[in-house]
Amino acid sequence: MQQAVKVTDTIYWIGGNDRETDLFEGLWALPRGVAYNAYFINDEKRALIDTIKADKLSAYMERLVSIMPEGGAIDYLVVDHMEPDHSGSISILRKFYPNMKIVGNKKTIEMINAFYGITDGMIEVKEGDVLDLGRHKLAFATIPMVHWPESMVAYDSTEKVLFSTDAFGGFCALEGGIFDDELDMSLYEDETLRYFANIVGRYAAPTQKAIAKVRALDPKIICPAHGPIYRSNPRHIVDLYDKWSSHRTDPGLVVVYGSMYGNTKFMTDTIARAAAEAGVRDVVVHDASRSNLSYIVRDIWKYRGLVLGSCTYNTELYPPVAALCRALKNKMMKNRVLGLCGSYSWSKGALAELRVFAEQCCDWRLVEPTIEVKSSPTEVDLKLCRELGRNMAKAVLSKEDE
């Protein structure tokens, strides 16, 4: 039987790891899986904090019964977030524990009805309300649009534990350890940024409001719904989310190209080399046809500079680059610098669309020259590419763009 893991003497992790799902939300690659975290508080009144994705219920139940007295009842299920990777087992849990009250805010209760047809046994909580479990007191704070409208956190004021739902979460299954002081956090921080950039990042402004609430609570332990539990240094993950949601970037350059026969790749490789020669130490190059979009978006969120290069395909932007541009407009990143280049053979199109993209990203600064090549680059074209690389380096390393 799988065992629950103690977070404190009376709070337990009862989540599960998913190493079978290839794409999170059907979109984002999961080469190292993802964790679905859920928690149990053992007090005079017993409470579950969230459920789990339905196909992972077995592990959840094994961990729960490993610490439950035989025949014991669950008094409350606190639903912090309604995405089915966290709420997917509500219906079956209600059958196991028919007298269990479900705790959520007004929007949560509406969604439970919409998803699962459950309307009875609900307790509606508002901002600042407290659920008394005995020794533990759970206070609730809403964090709307981080990243769904019903999202809220539950804060145990007794042991200063914050159940933060998707806020402060990240990709990657928990590899043996579940706490930040048990894991190689360099790996998890990269996967947390990838999660933030693709799942939460569009909602940077609401995230800033949520961070202000969390800092006021000053929790000793942060228990998110994905990724590690932060007990050794919970402020660190709050600081990272604060940096990312404030659009503060590192002085690096991401180069993304879409190329059919290598000519556009030749241009962007030349730009990347010139930027490195001009002093940019962190240069990341992605082939838009081969890198999963989530990794490209992560790196663009991290670094100040972006160069986009695309061949023309059927008079339009190359499809993988077009998909990236749509994603970037949706993410609403700010404070970046942008360089552009494009190529064509018998009909122009790519560079014109890239210029439209640049105009729509009103908080990005376009760095010249923009370069358009017919068929394959000449030495004159490559000279312009080297000029763009040097100018991107200057913009990326300049304090004025921070």
C-alpha cells in the first residue's frame, strides 16, 4: 500500500505522480511527468484539501486510508481549484463519504454543479472566512484568475501552512522526495518556470495580487497543487513567481527559426553567433518545428531578447512560427527586445507577418535591421545578420531595457 507522507505531525501529502501522460492539457510536453498534490488534515474534524485526477484515485485512496482509522469519516473536502486534475475524483469520494461537506467559494460551487451535478452538502466560503477543524483553523483567500476565476488558497494559521493550489506549482513528477530540501531544485525550477510561463503567465497581474496576499500571511510551508512542497525556504518560490509575473528578465537571447531547407537557419545561426561574440553568454536556439512550444515559451519568458526568423510558406508565415506568434500574443509578455528576419523564394509574406506581430506586441522594442532574403543569403545579407546580432546584444545587455 502506498503511504501518506507527513508534512507536519497532523498534515499529510496524499497526492500522486503521473509519468504516463505525455501532454499536459493536451499541449505541453511532460518528459518527466507531473505531480498532482493533495493533502489531508487529521484533526477533530478531518479535512481533505482537493482530490486528484480520476485515473490516479487509487494512489490517493491508498495514501488516505494508510492514516485513516478504520471506519473513520471525512468531514470536509476543501476545493481550492476546479480543474479536473484536482477535482476529478469529487463524485466518487462523495460516494465513499456521503456525509462529507464540500467547501468552496460561490464560483467553485457553481462549477461543481456544472462538472459533476452535485448541489447538496455545500459550504460556501468568502474571503477571510475560517473553517474550524479543532486545533487547525483554515482561512480562505481568493486568488481569481491564477489561473481560473474560482481559484482560492487555504491557510492553516495554526502551523502556518499555505495550500496554494496552482500558484507556485511546476511540472515534473516528484522523484522520491516531495520537499524542496530533498530534491535537485535546479531541475524543478526550470520546470516550474515552464509551468508558470505556459499555464499562469498570461495572468501575471492577478498573480501579483495573489503574491501580495501570500507575503502578508508569511507562511512557513507552501503546499502547491503541482511540484515540490516548500518547507526549507518558502519565500524563494514566492520571489521567483514575483520576478516572473513582474516581467523581470535575465540578459540572454532566444533565437527561434522556421526553416524548410536551411537558408533561414543559416541566417539565425549567424545572428546568434554575432550576439555571442558581442558578449551575450546565454543564447538559446530553437527550431520551431522540433522544440515543444512550452520550452520555447519558457525560454522567451526567462530572457530579455528574442529573434524570430521564418521562411515564407504558401505566401504566409511558416506554420510553427505562426503558432508561436499566436501563443506569445496570448501570453502578453512585456519588456522584451525583438529582432526579425525572413526569407522567400517566389512570393514574399513571412517578414510582413512578423512585422505585424512586432506592432501588436506594444511593450516590445524592435531592434534593427530587419532582414529579408530571397532564396539564400548573400554575403551582404549575412553582414546585416551580424549587425542585427550585435545590436541585439547591445539591447539585451543594456540596463535601460531592464
